[in-house]
Amino acid sequence: MSALKLQIERRAEVGKNTAKEVRKENKIPAVIYGKGEENIHVKVDLSEFLKVNRAAGTSAVLDLDLEGETIPVIIKEVQRHPLKDQILHVDFQKLNMHEKVRLTVPIVLLNRDSIKLQPSVLVQLLDQIEIECLPAHIPGAAQVDVQDMDFTTPITVGDLDIASNENITILRDLDDIVCTLTQPSAPAEEEAEEGEETEAPEATEASENQME
């Protein structure tokens, strides 16, 4: 079980106006939903949520404390205002610790700033990946070391550390490319210097005759 904990409060009423009032209190309206269960409408302190969200992301299991009851969840969705830097609503997915869950975890490229082959350009094609596993086996991220990459061998899903974990099922082709290493583009050829003189074509015999 995760050590991350978050205190929440039940919301007696729901609706657009109620949600606005909740935000005025520096809290976020949220909902907890689970398979075959009735949704629980709650609110959470904004500053506390931001701290936990930075640590948990979309993959770590956290414990919600609702009136003394501990509810294991993952943060399924954080809805934000399209223009303002404001969180509007949070969806928590309740977990059954004995039932597998599908979720997306970030892909982390280790030592990306220490690649031995230089000069080079690292191109990441996948930054997250969908997996399925029991909540106890949810990884914080899928990782791979790119320090020894070369120009001819891309990193694939099968190279991620979670690919060798028998407790995790990757819901993507293991041959899909995660990242590649390429040579930097050659600088464009310099244009001819301005003002460079070109030889004028010799006048033809016909032209000379016309000039006489």
C-alpha cells in the first residue's frame, strides 16, 4: 500500500454552483468512482492535493481518508481550466487490491543527458505506456537507460524495465519504438557571397554585326 495519504471531505450537494463555492474555499470538487459502486462526491484541499499529485502522478496508489475510512485510489483525471492555471475537478478511481487495473504510466529515459555518442540528437516517440497489473505492482514509471545508444539500434518497448516484470502486462507491441538516436543535421551550405562577379557571355558574331 502506498504511503501517500490525502484527507478528503464528503460533499452534501453537487452541481455547478456548489463546485464554484468549493473552489472559493481553496478546495477542489472531486468524485470517487469504483466498479459496480455508487459515486462518492467529495472535496479536497487544493494545496494538499498539489503536493500529493506531484508525488503520485497518474500511476501511484494513494490512500484517501474519508471520515476515518481509508480508500485506495489512483488519480484518474485532473480537469483544468482551458485558459487559467486552475484545477476544476478531480476523478479518483477506487481500487480493489485483488483486481487488476489498467492505467498509463510515464516512460522515463535515464541518462538522456549523458549519452556517450556525441554529437547526437535523442528523439523520443513514446512518453507513456498503458499497462495492466494488480495495484500492489503498479510502477511509478517505465524506465530505460539510453546512455549507450547508437545510431542504428532504437530503443523499443521490449527494452523497458517493466517488460521483464512478470507481474505487469504491457498493452502494446514490444517492437514499438520508444526513442531513436540520430546524427545532427549538417549545416546548410553557405550561399555565394553577395556581389560576386560572373563573367558576361561573349557577344555573338551576329550581335557584333548589329552593333557595327
